[in-house]
Amino acid sequence: MRPTACPVRPLSGLAALLGAPSAGPRAPLAAVTGVTIDSRQVRQGDLYVALPGASSHGAAYAAQAAARGAVAVLTDPAGREAAVATGVPVLVVPDPRSALGQVAAWVYGRPADEVLLLGVTGTSGKSTTTFLLEAGLRAAGHRTGLVGGVEIHAGDLNFAPTLTTPEASDLQGLFALMREQGVTAAAMEVSSHALALGRVDGVFFDVALFTNLSQDHLDFHADLEDYFLTKARLFTPELCRAGVVNIDDGHGRELTGLSKVPITTFSACGAPEADWRAQDVRLGADGSTFRVIGPGGVEADVSVALPGPFNVANTLGALVTLVEAGVPLQAAVHGVGTVIGVPGRMERVPGARGFQAIVDYSHKPGAVESVLGALREVTSGELIIVLGCGGDRDRGKRPMMGQAAARLADVAVLTSDNPRSEDPLRILAEMLEGALSVPGRERAHVVVEPDRAAAIDLAIARARPGDVVVVAGKGHEQGQYVDGEVLPFDDRQVVAEAIGRRGHM
């Protein structure tokens, strides 16, 4: 995700930017044309940034980077000796990670400044909202880009992401590629990890959107308040010009008082104090319609092919963000209406006869509650959920997700998600503890099946006319992380195969 041609930047300029004279051989004419933190991805002319890691220091790979064409190394005092031994110029700063965003922006000539950039943060809805934003930007005549956990777009080029928000060096290279591809506007997911680790340093958002906040990532953040305050960093003059905030969410209301940039509020529930509101909401199995009411009496009828009340909120947030970015309301409404689905987000799997089979990425308590609440409204029979929890992640979510599944579904099939290095049975025991906390008369029929494919097969085989089966947690993912390996696994494919077997029973 880098351009074919890059500006040539003098190493002396980078040294001046950092206030760090080079160690090792003097190379006053050295020129930098790219930057990376991965020695395996080095191209001729790159600056290799050697960061300390969990198990080894990036400077241990500096020789490999130099052999591949790195013209200089940026590192910390601990990496200095190994970096100098490569024979290329070395810049030493106390914390190279904190400088990485600004360094990469400088190397690539601050490409993000040339794009109308809309950022989305929050626990749920980021991916869907960025797809809606991109569609609205396209309807307004922009050549668009998208950065998120489902797909990455740079004009006509598409890439598969590895992180919700790329590392700062990769992100700036991507923006340089967008510049090369003629992209004029982009929508981007901004994760709490990205804000905490400085991945968006060197990026300025024209408008930032807050969707909602519920428990997630407490394996990384100290507590929910730290998680929220990290998200709130996006709404500062250093990172954005203006903010759009969902005040149906309690943390959103709190953010309006904390934000240091102008805030425009919205409410999909029609709160009268919101700047923008949704009224006359009509929900259906294939999407929703509503009337958007804005300041000064501006109104428009909206139709979106994404089901569920949470997608009314996502759509309204996208519309307000687009208007704040200068897109005419009617163009924004037309654009969001062209989005027929987002991979792995309430994605209907075809072929089911008499019942619906849906795959969704919901992998946190709030998302599970929202999805089951939305599907209950379009379920005339039983609501069946297949659900697991990821290993090596926030353990506190597990009983909460198990409890939500047992409370809101008719049948809850608890299974493995991405166990990673953990024992899948231990994860399931923690989910089951939450499920069994629901009083017996109110509790779904709970089944524990550790094998995810078998769990999906069980749920599909059980479905009857009028039922809805939702397979939750992995969404668009095409692999299952198990004990250091990534095994091929796509919920959509496994569901389709289970439907096919049912048809031959």
C-alpha cells in the first residue's frame, strides 16, 4: 500500500525535524523515499524504524533492512549499537514510536493534508459507517478512499487490512498512494489502539464522528473510563476540525462536554435537544426508512438497505458527518441509499428456505444485544445465535456476551471464536457462567459445542420456518486463530455449506 513514486527527502531534513544528529557514517547526500517498521518490507531508499518489541528489538533486524536497501535507521538508545553496525546513518531518539507518525508524514510529504478526511471512532458501527461515508462522498463527486478493518480502498485499488487502523508508517504510505491515485476524499476507522499508540499522529481529520461506547479492549485499556478518554483524544484541535456525536449514547453525551472542538449532535431516537434527529423511523427485514430533521428546518426522506435500529443511527451519523464536511444533504442521502451491505455486517447468506441465516461481526456485549434486539423484531419463529469469544482478549466480555445471548435469543449455541493461545473450553466456561446467570424461565435453550463448524451445522439443522439464525463474532474474517496458526474459516462459507447439507436431508 505504497505509491510507485515518492518524493525524495534529505536525511538532513529529517535529522533537523527530530533534533537528532546522525550517528555512524556521515551521509549528507542520503535521501529517503519511504519508511517502514518491518525489515521484511523494506524498499530501496527507505528509512527503517527499529522499535522495541515484546520479545525482541527491531534493531536486531537492522542489518537485514540495510541489505534490502534501507538508507538510514531510526531507533532508540537501546537499538543504537546494532543499528550503527549496519554502516548506514542512524538517528537516535528517546521514543521512536511516538515520533513515527510525524516522521512518516514528513517522509511522504504530508499526503493526508490533500484529502478531505472523515474519521469514525466508537465501539460498534465504525465499519458500516465508513462504507456509508464513502458512498456519500462518491455521490458528491469525489474520488474516494476507505481505511478500515473490513477493506481498504485507494481509488480503484482494494486491499485486505491487517489492523483496524494501520501502523503510522503504513497509513502515511497509503495516503501517499491515494494521492497518486487521485483520491480527493476518504473515510477512515480510528481505533482506540491507533489513538493510544500514535498511529494517527501526522493526520488531521476534517470531521470526526463518535458512534457509541460499550465494553471492549479492556485487555489493553486500564478500564472503561480509560477506553473512553482514549477515544475522546480524537476530538481535539490537534486531530480534527469538528466533531459529530451520537447523544443517544451516554458516553456521547459526556463527550459533548469534554470535546475541545465544535460538536454537532444527532439522535436516532429523536431526542429534541439534538441538532439532527431521525423521525418516522420504519424498520424492516431488508432495511429502514426515516425522515432526517436538521437545523433550520432542513428535512429529507432517507432509505437505507441495512436492517436494524443501530443502522438507523449509523446512517444518521454518516449523513450529519457528510453535511458537516460540505456534502449537500440530498447527495449524502442518495449516496447512503446505494449501500446494499457491508461484508460480515448483518450479511444474509442466500439459500435458506423458510428461515433467515445471517453472519455478523458482533463480538462485544453491546453489539450482541443490538443485533439480537434488531433481529427479534423480524423473527416470527425462534431466534438462534451461534456465538464465541476471542482468546487473549478482554476476558470481562465473556460472561457478559454469554448472558446477552441467553437473555435475548431463544437458542444460544456457545462455541469457539478465535481461541488463539487459550484453551477454548476455558473461554466457553466463562461464557456459560454468564449464560447461566439468566433465570431459568427467561433463559434461552443453551447448547455448548466447541467445534465452530459443528455448532453452525447444529443451528442451521435446527432452524424451522420463520426462524432466524445469526452466526456472530467473526463476520468478514476468513481465518480462525488457533494456537499460533490461522486455519481457513469463513462463517459465510460454512453457513452456506450447512444450508446445502440441510437441503439434501
